[in-house]
Amino acid sequence: MSLDIEDRKTVGKDLLKIEEGYPIGMPVCRSLGEGLLECRSNIKHGIARVIFCLSGTQMIALNGSIKKTQQTPRQEIELALKRKWEMGL
């Protein structure tokens, strides 16, 4: 599912909040462990999640999805970890 322009702006603003104010906590950002963090954005169809990691002063987005369950699915975390590993982080 792709996001419309308003939802993309909402996600972008939340990522910017994290970038400018890190560390920032819930409801916008939380740790998933293993060096992964999650940005949570309220959009029209639920909650968008962007899993990211930090490398020095860089924020690296690894995976994104629309929330369908209470917890972040393990397969979404595994995919983000795989991408993190592939980048040598």
C-alpha cells in the first residue's frame, strides 16, 4: 500500500521530529532492540511504522509498513535487521 501525499507529509514530519529532537520517546519513537528504532505516525488508515537505525549522526530508514497488529511483527523486524546487516551497520 502506498501512502498519499498527506500521509507522506505526516510521516516525514514525524521523522523530522525525531531527527531534530533525538532522543524522543513515545508516542512518536520507541526502541525495538538490536539497534533498531521505530517511528510511529498517525495517518488516515491507521499507524505507519518506519523502522530505522542510527549510524553516527545519520538516521537510516530500513523498513516501513502500516500497523495491522498491536506489536511490530517479527518479520518486519527481521527484514530491517537483514537490511542493516547488508549495509554493514
